[in-house]
Amino acid sequence: MLLRRLIVEALEQHPNLPERPSITARRFYYDIVGHGSQAALLCAWKAFGADHLVAGSDYPVLLAYESYRQNFFYLRDSILPPEDVEKILHHNAQIVLGLPH
């Protein structure tokens, strides 16, 4: 929804952007902290793909709602393919940080 809104509103306001805002948004990385919301996780996965999602901490806010273990459990308990879960939990952050993987 927000990607579509970015396209319509941003292009009306700024017609000379070098690329569509939805393209720019898809180059960012997003953390999966969703406080257990499978719907939010699925939306992020569909909008940005597993390659642009990373495990996140939302420190110190997350600890007021759930443990880090719970945060990562809801990812493992999701309908996402196991290879995508593996990317999100173990590989994407290494790529973002330029670490060997």
C-alpha cells in the first residue's frame, strides 16, 4: 500500500525524480521486528523479498514486549520458505555489513 502511495504522490509532487520511489525503497534493508505479527512479516516479505529483510532488535523497545527468542521464533514459525528464513536470520546482515558469508 505504501509503495503504491509513494509512486502516486511522490511523482505528482516531484516529477523529475531519478527513479520511482518504490524502486528506491526496494534497495533498502528492513528488520523483521513485528512484535509477532505474521501479517506484517508476510507483507514485508512480499513487498521487499527475503533478500532485503534482516533480523532486528528494536533495542530497547522490543524487550518491553517480548524476548529476542520470541521475536526470532515467530519468523521460524511463519509460512516463509526455510531458505528465506535462513537468509533473514543468518546471511543478509553479513552482506549488508560486508562480512564474509
